[in-house]
Amino acid sequence: MSPAPPPAWTRFAVVSLVLAAIFYATSRTIADPDLWGHIRFGQDILDSGTIPSTDPYSYLSGGHPWINHEWLTHVILAAVFGSLGAPGLIALKVALILLTLGLAYRSLCLHGLDPLRGGMAVLAVMFLMSVGLATIRPQLFTYLGFALVLLLIEKAERGESATLWAMPAIFLPWANLHGGFLAGLGVLAFWTAAHLALRWRRHAEDSAGAPRPGILLAVLFASAIAVLINPWGFEMIAFLLPAATLPRPEIGEWGGISLASRGGLAYLVVLGVALLALTGSHRPRNMALLAVFACTAAAPLQALRHLPLFALAFAILGAEHLADAWQRWSPRAPSGSTKPLLPALALVAALAFAALGVSRFQCILLDPSFMRLPVRAVALLKQAGVEGNLATFFDWGEYIIWAVGPRVQVSIDGRRESVYPDAAYEQNLAFTFGAGDWGAVLEDASMALVQRDQPSYNQLRLQPGWELVYEDSLAGLFAREGSPQADLIRASPPPDLPADGAGLCFP
């Protein structure tokens, strides 16, 4: 017989401590290089009342159609920032994370883990998701949407098939928030196919409450229709499918996880725990859910950005086996053995974590260890009042757009394929790495802003017709010889700011 659950007071104290620890850990927020763009593009939509169909911020986008698949996130972030500033953005981020991890925590506890053990498991999940929790990005909506999809299919396999009808209501906003909805729709389709294949193999023998094939196919169809309710319809899907599967070796999170890294070791540990739980559990194994879990477990090997999705699948799809195996190998102590002082100490610690977390809400930190931004050089461009075309690379593009666009037009920014033709993107890659026809982006440029340790910095110093008009410890700013831009920049004293923004706060 399982031991009695801990008293309500103890459960409340432990749950409060776990959630407060998540609140504190995720309240530290650093500025992602795309955050400036998210806010600016959302402001443009709010100001104009329309979603731009072409880009006004780059001299190389060339009227290319702009499929802004994150437009709703941009609007939300701009509205929050306009009303509540940086603290509001941090509060939104933390709320989304708490909701996502709270759902995973609840799933762990409902399947048999006590609040302390469930808390330990969800904190491990949070660590595995940390690659995507320090910044404010559209991916946060994908984490929540993915968790909801996993919860609904898990409930359906336990006989609650009516909950599947909530799927279209999840996918409709998700398809306008972030392209990660493709992962959720893919999981739904994969699970539906696996469930139907297993049903056919068993000669259509129904288990109690198992979802019927007609319901599964109708929900999948309705969800597919829901994602088409976006400003571009099927055109957005046709754009996202290749964009989401193309290899991008120049972007770290699009590469497979390194098993020798800290995240890779954590991935192996959690995967090992999942396999041990499956081995030690005496509960029936649902093969359709195991197929989905195996798919999510393999995904980080293809791209690091899928690691948080695997972590959520571990907590939601593996919860019952983790609970059963853990209880068999290490039974819980009787609830009466808990000392009364411990819940009180847990509540005090929870209050301390909450207070420390709130104190972090004032600043979205510019952290050079995460991304070095040319803060002083861009402030100089703004102060000098220059206009023209600026060759740069995509990590800096949206910061430049925020500060001096559209007066200064960039060669590239983090929107990549959603704005830029393939040829323009390839030209900018060549410029960044100083390879091939690296100077093609300079043909229509009057200025260039590059990192000093990039090959293009040395190549520009040797390029006829170009002169270095400003440099600091991070960046070099070039202009065409004798141009008005060169004169304006030289006449303006550099602002008294850290070169890379160290210690400053967004924006």
C-alpha cells in the first residue's frame, strides 16, 4: 500500500517553494539580439493598424515579401513594453514559463509523485530548458503550446478523448505567435498515425475510452485548418516548412546538441533517467506515447533548439513511469514523519525567492557573455544623424534597426528568410566570414559596421575607397572615403558608453 500523501499544509509549502524557485531562476533576463526588432515591428503594426507586406528597414530586402510569422508576438511584446516597460516584458516571460512548467509539475504530481519529488523532477526539466528561458523570445509561446498538446494527447490515451477538441483552439493563436507550431502539429500527426497503426495491428480492439479513429482524424483536420487562419494562409506554411528544416551551421542553436557540453550531459542524464523509469515501471506502456517520446528524444540531436521540447515530453509523457519506478526503488516515508518546522522553513524560503526574483524585474541585462552588441558605435551613428546603407551581420541588424532605422538601412538582420531573398542572405554570409564574393553587399552600401575579430574587418581596411572612421574594442565603423557619412561621424564625439553595452539595460 502506498503511504498516505503529505498533509495539505506540507504540500502547499513544498509547491510554493518549487514555484518560487522557478520564479527566481527565470526572473534573470538578458537581452536577445532580436528583442529590439520584436518591439519595433510590433510598434509598427500597432501604429499603422496593418501588417507590413514588405520590409522598410533593409537595402537588400528588395521588396521581397515579408512573411512575419511571429506578428502576434510582436504586437503583444510591443503593447506590453508600451504600457509596462521592461518590467512588464519580464513579467510576461516569467508568467509564460511558470504556466508551462506548472503544467508539467501538475502532471508529475497527478501521476503519483509527491510534491517534493515532482519538484525535483520539474527543476531538472527547467535546467534542461534553460537554453530558452533566459531571453524574451517567441519560443516561449511554443513551449506552452507544446506542453498543452502533450497533455491533451496523454489525456486522450487515458480515456479523456473529448479534451482533444481543444486542439484547434491551441493551434489557431499559436500559428500566429511562432513557427514552432509545426512541431506541435507534427507531434499530433505522428501520434495520430501511431495510434491508428497500433489499433489496426490489434485488429481494431478498443481499449476503454480509447479515442475513435474518426475523432482523431477530425481533430487533426480541424487543427490543420486552424493553422491556416493567419494573414498569409497556406503561403506561410509553404514558407515555414523548408525554413524550419534547412541546416544553418552559422547559427549555434540550429546545430545538433554537443553531448560533451553541459547541456549535452544534462540531456544524457535525463534520457537515462527516462529509460530507467521505463524499465522499472510496472505500469502499462502506451506504445503510441512512447513513439512520440522517442521522436522528441531524437530531435535535440538534429537541433539544440528542440531540447526544451524533449524536456517537456519527459515530464508529461514519462510522468507515470517515473512515479511508479521511483516509488518502487525508494518508497516515500510515512507522512507523519515530516517535522512541522520544515514546511514553515519552506515557506520562508519561497518568500525569499519571490522577493529576490521581483528585485530582478527592473533590468533586461545586456550581457556580452551571451551576445556582444556594438552599443557605442550605434549610439555614435544615432548622435551623428547619418543616413545611408549599412553593411553589417544579422546578430546586430535588429539592434541597429531599433536605434537608427529606417534612416539607416541594414544589409541583414535576424529575420533571415522571412524578409531576405536567398541571394541576399548568401551575400551577407560571405561578408560575415570574408569568403567568396565577400564585397558584394558593399556595392550599394555607404557604411559598414563589423566586429573587429571578423575577417571582413581586415579586408575592409585594405579595400580601396573605404576608410575606418571609428573603432573601439568591439567594432569598426567604415565609410566611403570623402562621403558625407564619414564627415558626420568624424565630427561627432563618441558617446560615453561601454563599447559592448556591458552593464546596461534594455533598450
